Amino acid sequence: MSKKPKYDILLFIILMTLLFMPLLQGRFQLIPLKPLNGVTFEAEQPEFNLASYLSGDYAKQEEAFVGQHFGFREPVIRLYNQYLWDFYKKTYAHDVVAGKKGWLYTPESVSDYYGKEMRRWQPSPEAARQQYDREIRYMNRVRDILKENDVELLAFIAPEKSFLYPEYLPEEDRDTTTFNACAYFLHRFEECGFPCIDMTGWFEQMKDTVNYPLIPQTGAHWVFPAVYAADSLFRYMGDLKGIELPKLKIGKLHESDNHGADNDLEQLLNLSLPIRKRHGYSPTAEVTVESGTNSVKPKVLFVGNSFMWGITKQVPMREVFDDMEFWYYFSTAYSGEDLSETQPVVDLNLLEKLLDFDYIVWFTTGNQLNKGTNGFANSVMLTLGVDDSIRQAYIDQIADTLTYSYCTDTSHVSATGRTQCVPTTTDSVRRKDAIAILHNHPELIPELNAETLTTQNSNIPYAKVIKDIRKDSTWMAALEAQAFLRSATMNQMLHAEVDRIKASKPLYKDQSDEIRYSLQVQEEVRQRIGRIPNHEKLMESIREKAIKQNKPLDKAIEDDAIWITREKYGLDHCRLTDDPDAVIPIPSDYQLKN
């Protein structure tokens, strides 16, 4: 037998393998592959039916699905992207602009440098100037109100890469009909004495004195240089209040072995090979905190953009501040240890939260100032500048002017056979839109449309009382004891205590017998928790409840122990929400301990 048939068989096997491997890989993911970076919108496999086939929708949906799920998609895309980059310095990544010598920028930063970013957000430079002036007035008035209540508000503008390293930008035409929003804000802040730190100017002076980029060649954010910015910020904060914050101590610089944060733009390109870095190493160093005998650890709120994450990852913030929160883009509130707890800002009691801190640092970047304060100045002015009742009245007025048409009734059919839409208005939609309109245009309230602002929310003194209570550990402990007796949250107890202050009623914190009683009853609960696992039938019932209520077994045991104890002493008749003035029924034979 000749060798030729063997070669033919081998070539056939290789050909079939190459033909079917992508199909098998797409179906079974036989070989684990590195996923592509960036945001992906998952395409669903369409369901075949004659109508979608004839209309062409099925073919489009199937094409999108196959294009997202074919075998070896990731390395094929990376290889194609590498070809585009190597030969044409071109990329299809919408969030990346290729500069000179392998430098990468965000589109917003490049657009801002060439004067085009304002056009994205403002109808005209004149309209932009009017909005900025109004928001700067709001920021000043808010600062005055906060300062009266021992809270410092300041602005911190992170460096903008395109202004820091313009020599590597791609060549574009400049729009000379606009003005630079960041420069305008800085000028106006300086005119009115609003405290502000501009990192771009400082980093411009600093960049020729270091042998590494202050913002990485292929990244959008600062990495280790964020530590220098934080050190300046903390010193400035101390000067504003005349106190001394703990100081940062920076160790010897050395090359970082973690190159994830300094190439976030490069990752979006999804290349096969890394881009050559031409301008020094990415540094790191040990950062420690030194506290002197006069050091004060304040409570701080940061409101701003992703540059803040660069600081939190490099600096041991919990050693500098007694407590801190970060409200990302004034949308999501990060709090707790390591900022791991999240909550929508819209769900917070904004009045109380703003007054609860010692400092509020509004954090932004130059290109984002084209949008103004991104809703921050408007929201805090509406919160601190006018009473809730006034704000709600204007929301109602705006809602009454809004009408919509929805096709809510399909029973009406015209002579042509088409369904007719019945005009209707929905209160929830109108109210939601009215809130958004007032948020975007607080000047609709006459008191907020003046050159000089003097109004403020009349509930501020009571929010200040809540802040003072929170600072008093003895008072807080008393309210925690009362919260147990009255089946209330701490927030409910705080508001109930302020209501009693306003009404000149006896305070919950002064009910010493109830507080001692609560501590003893809670001790009884803890003892009962320890005994419950020894009761087989009770444990079986608790396990069933835990499964039904989808809660951990330990929590279910605790809840059962609390319920049994509260039933024993009749405490369920003393719920705060039912009767704030309820007297706790301490049994006459109950021996209170000191």
C-alpha cells in the first residue's frame, strides 16, 4: 500500500478537526479561554417562528447570537485587534482614543482638550455659563449653611490626562467657539473664595521632576501618584478647620509588580500582545499613617468619580478618618468596612447625612465639569436651601402641568381596523418626571433663582440634634436599649427622640429603669439562644421557618429567642410605630440590677 492514501487520511482528519473544532468549542467550551474585557450585552438565541423568519428579524437575531458564541471567538478577536493596532494604530474600542507613541486617552478627555466636550452637554456656551454660574452660587450657599453646622465643603479636581500630556494627543481641529469649563470653575471658585484643589496644575509642575508618568501611558487614572494627591488633600482639609489630621508616610519607591490598574484603557483594546511602555516604570511604595498627640480623625464624605478609587486602594483611609463614605457619582453610596456596603443615594435621608460629616469633599475631573456639578449642587441646594414642604409643593405644581398619552385600552378599534390609543395620565409617572424637572431646574423655585441666596431648610437644627446624639455614646447606648424594647430601628429611635425634644416630652435616654430592664431582658435572650439547640422539636420548627423565610439558621434561632422573650413580658404591645408614648410594662417582681 502506498503512503499517499495515509497522507490523504491524515490531511482529511486535520481538515475535519479544523472545521469542527470551532463548532465544538462554541458548543461545549472545551478549552478555557481568557474572556474579553469591556461591557458585553448578551445576545439571546432567538426562537424560530414563521412571522419572525419572514420579517427578517430571526436572521438578524441569529446572526447576533452566532457572532457572540462561535468557537475561539476571543483569540480571533484579539488577533484581529492586534492587526489593526500594529498596522494602522486603529481600534474599535469606543472608550479609547489612540494617541502618539502608544499613548491612550479617553474620548472625553481628548474632546475636552480640543474644546468640543461642552457641545455634548450644553446647547450653547452662553447656556453653559448660566448653568455654571447658578451651580457655583448653589455651592457657595450650601457651603455657608454647612459651615454654620461645623461641616466643611471643598472641591477637589483630579488631574486630566490630556492636559497633563498633550504632546501625545492625536491631531484634531480645535473648537474656538467654546470655553474650558474647568478653567471657568477654577476662576469663579477663586473669585468667591470657595476652597478648591486643582491637581492638573500641580501635576503639570511635577511631571518633569519624576521619571515615570503621573498618569500611565495606557491608563485613564492615576495609580501611585494618587498618594501624593491624598497627602495634599488631607493637609488642606486640616488647614480649613485649623486641626491636624494624621499624616501619610511614604516609603522608598520601587517598581510595581501589579500592572492592572495602570493599563485599564489598554485592556479595553483586547490585544494579543501588550503595548510597549516607553516612559518609565509604574512605581509603588509602602504607605503608612502617623498620628501625633494632637491628631484628629474626622468623619468624611467623598462625592465623586472613579479617581477616588485610586486613593482608597493606595491609602489606609480608616487610619486617617474616624469614618468615611464614598458616594460614587452621587448615585451609589459606599460605606462600612472597606466600603463594601452599598445603597442608592436616593434612598438616604440627604439632610441628615450631609450634616453628619465633618468634611464633604466634592470630587470631579476637568472634562466632567462640562456637565456642571453633575447634579450635586442642585440636589444639596434643594435639600439644604428650602423646606421639604416647599419642594413638594413645587413638585405637585409641575406634575399638574404634565400630560401623556399611552395605549392603555385596546378595545377601541377604528374603522381602519387599527387599535386606537386612549389618552391618559399616570400620577406616578408625572410625579417622577416632575421631580427630575425640579432637580434639573431648581431655579423654578423663586427663592433659588436670586443672585443672592439666603434661604435654608428649617429642619436643619433638628438634623443637627441627630448628629449630636450620634456623637454621644451614652445616649446612643440608651436608644439602642430602647430600640430593643420598642421593636424599632436606630433610625426610628433617633427621630422619635428628636420628636420628644421638639414636644418637650421626657426623653427615652432618661428612662433609666427601662434601659436597665432592656439590658437584662437582652441577657435573657442570649441565654435562651444558648439553650434552644438542646430542644429537638423546637429546633426542627426553627429549621423549617429558616428554610421558608430564606434566612440563616443562627438568625432564625435568634429571632425565635427574641419572640419568645418578648411574648413572655408583653413587649409586643409597646412597638414604637404603634405608640411612641407606651410605658414599658416592667413586672413588679422584676429585680432591676444597677
